Amino acid sequence: MSIGSFGYDEFIEKVVAFHGSVAPGMIAGGFMVDIALESLPPGDFFDVICETSHCLPDAVQLLTPCTIGNGWLKIVSTGRFAVIFYEKYTGRGIRIFIDSTRLELWDEIRTWFFRSTPKHQQNSGLLQKQLKEAGNTIYSIEQVQVKDVYLSNKERVFTAITLCPSCGEAYPENLGVPCPACAGRGPCE
Amino acid sequence: MSIGSFGYDEFIEKVVAFHGSVAPGMIAGGFMVDIALESLPPGDFFDVICETSHCLPDAVQLLTPCTIGNGWLKIVSTGRFAVIFYEKYTGRGIRIFIDSTRLELWDEIRTWFFRSTPKHQQNSGLLQKQLKEAGNTIYSIEQVQVKDVYLSNKERVFTAITLCPSCGEAYPENLGVPCPACAGRGPCE
């Protein structure tokens, strides 16, 4: 059993090193990315969108060249545990998601996925075992068309840099005056 | 010269492996994260916010335990090249940013930072050399108070999961009905 270019146990080691723990979402994410990589034409370039920020983006960053910082991975949060691999200029792609209709055999996966019991009452050993045994059988894949706004040359446009008259820092001038932080939309008080 | 726990050349190798290229923002980001790690009380836990999605989040993910997928790294885009390390319960922290008043000696860094000439006309070898030589001298650090909304237990609240009546997929019920994707806010057509 392999996940991307790693053996299963090797993948789990990589997960611990990068993500900090063997979260169930990382195991599921590993299988989902593996399904995508197996389904795409070899040698093609692609961009990735995760529909949640939980775990899944780290599986993408571990198993593909796409990262948040290089712009090939984006998060568009819908709350669904799904990942999209798409051709960056046309938007044609595939979407892989945990399919709740395929969880009948896997009670602990169902409990985790639907948060039926509090996390500390879940059996994490059994959950990891079931996720491994279920392999790629609990996911579905569909064709999708990604919206234009997420295609290459439609985002990350580099505009001129200006200095904010309020904080004095440099920022892209198309974001308005003052900069978004001084306009109240920054992370700090 | 070291960046986090790596020697400089070793850090550059890690950048290529994870980010795909030695982007100038990754070199700057490495120095910025290194300044933060040197400035924080050893052994403390912290969360991180990047004010841009360009490069900087990958420097954080390479040099700290904080990733997008484990929730310890967030992006709050203001367009400014800045990173914040903060105590996750109180929001007290430090912010490190490229200080445009400190770039007088470094013409190629200035050209890159202010996008004064198109990227393909910039001298990337000279830029990398200047970023290395400048070391930690072109950044400033300030105390900040992060907004409550980014503190622990104020975000990533796990609510009950429900099935969307439109797409049939599982999602957190506090996001409304139908799910955000079926309400038109998803990444696909």
C-alpha cells in the first residue's frame, strides 16, 4: 500500500514530522491526494483547491509540489472535506471527497466524520486502523469546472507597490488607501 | 549564518525541495522567522499569522511546527510582507516586517520589494546575494496585540455535522442551509 511516492508507514512518519500528529484527516487526505495523482494524466501540471483548512492542505503540501506559499494550493472554504486538482488555465479538473454513502462498514470513521461523539471519546487507534483498511474505497471522484477567478493570470496579479500613509509600510496600491490593516481589516488591534 | 535550525545553504536546499524555487520572499521569510524564533521565550508555544500568502507561509511551515493544515498558521491578508508570532490564548505577540526605511544600501532588494522593474528584468543572482548579505538588518520588530477572533477557542469551533439537502455532502451545520458551495460560494461552477 502506497500513498503518493511513499510507502504507507513512511507517509505516516512524514505526517508526524510535518503536521505534528497522525490526525485522521491527514490519513484520509493522503488517500484522497493519492487518488487524484493516479487519476491525472502523468506529467501534467495542476493547481489544487482544498475546501477546508483542516488537515487536507497539509496532505497536499506533503505529496505534491503545491504549497500555500507558492500559490499552487488555495483554500476556498465550504466546510466539505474535498480537494480539487485542476488545469490552471482551463479550470477543468477532478474533485475527490469523502463519500458519506460509502461509510456503512466503518463505524469509527462515521463517528469521526459526523462528529457523533466528542473527540476525546473516539477510539483513535481503531479509527486509524479503519481508515487504513478502508483504503481508497470511501471516497468519490467527480469532474468539475473551477470558477474563472481561481485560474492562472486571474489571481495573484502583481500591481504597483505604494507606502501606506498611515502605517508607512509597503503594500499593493490596488488594495486601496489606507492599507487593509489600517482600514481595520488586519489581524492586530 | 543559520536560519532556524539549519545552516544557510541547508535552508536553501529545503526551500527548493518544499517551495520549488529560491524565491526572494523565501529568503526574506527565513530571516524573519529566524528573528521571531530568537526573540520568543524558549519553550513557549505560539501561533502564527502571515499578512500575505506569497512565500512567507512556506518559510513558517519549513521552520516551525505551524502549518496551514494543523491550524497553528493562519493567513490574514493585508498585502504587507509581515509575520506575527503570538501567544494563542492572550494574543500578545511580536510582528516582524520588511522595513522599507532600511533598504538604502540594497538597491536590488529595493527594486524587488517595490516592484520597480518587471520581474524578468530583475537580477535574481544579485538579489539573492544582497538578501544574504543584508542578513537580519532590513527587518523591524514590534509588539502587537492580535484580535480576539484569532485566539484559540475563538476559531475552529467544531459544530455538528449535517448533510446538505442540495449536494448531499457533509458539512458543519452552522454554515447555513444549503452548504456554502451550493449557496454559490464554492470554487466550482
